[in-house]
Amino acid sequence: MLEGMLETALYARDLDKAETFYEDVLGLEKIARAANRHVFFRCGPGVLLIFNPEETVKPPAPEALQVPPHGTSGQGHACFRVSGRNIDAMAERLTAAGVAIESEVRWPNGGRSIYFRDPDGNSLECAEAKIWGIEQDI
């Protein structure tokens, strides 16, 4: 019955830095920003949600959408699906923006990925789908 992941959430205390990073460095299209609570981005067929953890632990106001409080502490992880032909281009884009490539992994099944960090320290990865045995790249 589950058809795939619709949203992925990460947490960042400085939404201004996060917004600049995900929009300008990674090139994601911003969908919405709500003050210092969250900023949302389109990412392929899904959505990347960046929440301020200090705000999402607060219960919603009675007149607001009744999304339960949530959050986490510490650094999270997200992996972006990138075709094999675009991994090097993404690494060059990141390096040009001053973002260090933390690691490059060549997986046993032939796929490859690169790891880097966002301004809040979240571990991000760009990987070919084949690292999980998915042969079709978008």
C-alpha cells in the first residue's frame, strides 16, 4: 500500500542559512517558508522539509493546522537521488560553493555516492539509485 516517500524532514536552527544552502547551492525550488518555523523545497517528485527544532516542538495554535509537535536533536541524514552522469557535476558545484566533499563511496553493487554537510551539520548524500538495487535512474 505504501507507494514511496512523499516528504523527508531535516532540522536546522538557522533557517536563513539552510534556505540559502538548499536553494542557492543545491538548486532546489523553494515551495514555502513560514517565518522561523520551516522552509520547504521541491525535490524531484517529493518534498524536502527543513524545520527549526525549537519551533516544531511547540503545540499548534487552536486555529492552525493540527500537526502534532515533532523534532529531533543532533544531525540527521538525507540522500538525494542523482544519476551517475551527474554526480561529478554535483561534486563540482558543491566544491565551487565552498562545500567540502566529506567522502566518496563506490558501493559493491556498482553505485557511487558522495557525502557532504549542510550548514547545520546534517549529513547529506548524493547517490545513484543502484546503491539500493534500483537500476532505473531518473
